[in-house]
Amino acid sequence: MKNKLYIFKPADRETVITILAMNGYTVRQGKEKNGKRTIYFVEYWKEKLSDA
């Protein structure tokens, strides 16, 4: 399941991305339009391990 965190400050987003990645999460940064505003977010999820 993918989760989104809406974080305003770029430095705060970078910190959260680093923490999540260091703890084994797959992380991506994105943006979406909300009317005239652009909202930035961090999306993260845990990859499932395969039995290969």
C-alpha cells in the first residue's frame, strides 16, 4: 500500500525521504495540482520480498 505525506518545505521533504529510504522503504517525490496551488508530497511503500 502506498502512503503520501504532504510536506511544504523542501528541506523537510529531503529529510523524510532520507529517513524512509534508510529504513528500507521505496520512496518517491511528487507534486499535484489543487486548484491554482501545487502541492508537493512524499510517497512511500515497502516492497514485498519474493521467494526467488
